[in-house]
Amino acid sequence: DSGVTQTPKHLITATGQRVTLRCSPRSGDLSVYWYQQSLDQGLQFLIQYYNGEERAKGNILERFSAQQFPDLHSELNLSSLELGDSALYFCASSVDTLGGRARETQYFGPGTRLLVL
Amino acid sequence: SQELEQSPQSLIVQEGKNLTINCTSSKTLYGLYWYKQKYGEGLIFLMMLQKGGEEKSHEKITAKLDEKKQQSSLHITASQPSHAGIYLCGAYRRDSNYQLIWGAGTKLIIKP
């Protein structure tokens, strides 16, 4: 158990809908990362938050957004869902002692499997 | 294409045999991480290597980072069914904006 929790485990929804994925980082970790993993694309970095602020963006679509709350939990919002958004979504966290600029070990949650029908 | 090249893509090994998985970068790495993933589950952190020539072991898994810090190998001795899964390497590079870049993964199947 990495200490990172994600809810829900599974989500089935229809095209055009909006969903919210939730992540609680390990106790004491300030950085949260969101990743998408699909069979054809592998593991893709979406976005990083550090202590409530956006720190880095990866291959995140405009239809997707995220935020990190004062208690450090994070939510990833996916809207106008398309079939191609079906994937595993992972959250990871790290201690990050350098304001989001540290190269440190990331610990992953169990993921949310999203199926868009 | 992945920024880290992992080989092989998949591997079927008889239980008890040894195996090696490689992870290669065209540029110097600043921290190389090995993770293991069971199908459909989260990534489990195995080991991190930072210094050129560094070698770490955990149970029957040994990982090495070459002197130039551009290639890492993961070696499993006397493989067991519990070793089955997908092994991913991730690494920081100077040009990766403090983000991990990833290999495509190696799928390991252990035959009883």
C-alpha cells in the first residue's frame, strides 16, 4: 500500500458526460501528479500540483482540468468525454522539498479505471 | 514514441530462470526509477538509481545504472510467479522539466 488513495476505482459513463476523479496523497506529500495510461499511449503525464498551485502541465486536454485543495487532496475533472478518454487514470504524490522542482520518488495510487461508452 | 526505450517489450520465462530488462535513454538521466505494475493496478516503486555505476538489490531483483547514466538494467534471479507483471522505467532528465519520462513497459510472464 503506497498510502495514496484514489476514488472511485471504476467509473462507467457515456460520451459527452463529465466526471470527477479524486486523489488523496500520502501524508506529508505536497506534490500531486495525474497520469493517464492507455494501451496505445502508455503512461502519459497530465498535470502536477504543488501545495495547491499548478506546477507543470503535460499532455492534458483542454477538456480536462484539475485542482489541489488546502488539505492537499486533488481532483481531476474530465468533461465532454469521448470514447478515446477510456483509460486508467493514476494519481501519484511526492514529498517535494524544492517547491515542485525536486526530482523525487513518486508513489502511485491504485488508479481509477474510466470506461466511456 | 517513448522517450525511454525499454526492451524487450514482452518476455516469457520459465519459472526459476534469470532474466534482464533494459531501459535506455539518448540523454543523461538524473534519477532512474523502476516500477512494477500488476495488470490494471497501480505502479509499485521498486528502486531508484542516481549515481553512475550504482547498483541496488531488493530480494531477487537487482538494478544497475551505467557509468554514463544513460542505460539501466533490471535483473531478476530465479524468477517466481510473483515476479509476473509489467515493469516500467521512469527517469528525470535535464530537459524533462522536473517530470518523469517513461518507457513503454516490459510485460513479464512466468511459465510454471
